[in-house]
Amino acid sequence: MALYSEKVMDHFTNPRNVGELENADGVGEVGNAKCGDIMKIYLKIDDNIITDVKFNTFGCGSAIASSSMATEMIKGKSIDEALELTNKAVVEALDGLPPHKIHCSVLAEEAVKAALKDYYDKNNIPYDKALFPDCDSCAHCADH
Ligand code: FES
């Protein structure tokens, strides 16, 4: 069996929503200290809806495929729906990732959340801090 699904290869070789958004309403940048990969997501938000989203990922193929898929999954969705995006949902949408590449999808979930948090912060919108666990206390980087 091939290591990567056709969907992973498709989103890696032909990633959707690559680039930057000028005057983005929210920008999230996250990195993984271990592999050194960095992901940045830009959101345009109108009336609680994510009207546009772009990403730049300096990282492995799985990270690029995960960010591409994540942007597709949140485009046109409400903030609340985007907050519910999990790395597991991204992996499922990609028809799976090898176990040692799951952390790449975690980066996508974290980048989306970081961009939404940035939007809340910029607009002084109150939110439940539990939605955005502090990076320092987050276990993701420690367990791979
Ligand atoms: Fe680290 Fe893919 S190897 S994000």
C-alpha cells in the first residue's frame, strides 16, 4: 500500500489557497520545534463567516497537504464551525496520514485556531481561554 493517499498527494502537488491575504482579519503562525516546520494561516472574516483563507507552509508534504485541506474545510464556514476543526477531521478528509505524520495535521488545527484567536484579540472579542490552550502547556510538541 502506498504510504500516502491520493488525496494527500493531490493536496501536496496542487495545494489550494496558497499565499497571503493583505489586511487579513486574523493571522496565525505556528511551528513545530522538533521538525522545524512553520505554518501561517490568514483569514478574512465578515459577519462571523470566513470568507477567504490563505496559507503559507514552510514544511513537509504532509504539512502542506494538511494546511491545504484545512483551508478548504473552513472556507465559507462560521467561526464556531472553524473552531471545531480537529486535526483528526483533517486526517480523515485526507484519507489518512502515516502515524509519524499525524503531528503535521496538528499544526494545521493549531494554525487555524491561532488565526481565530488573533481575530478575537484584534477586535477585543471576549472568548473562553480554554478554546486556545497555551502553547507552553500544550502537549503536542512534546509527544513526537
Ligand atoms: Fe513536522 Fe510535517 S514533519 S510538520
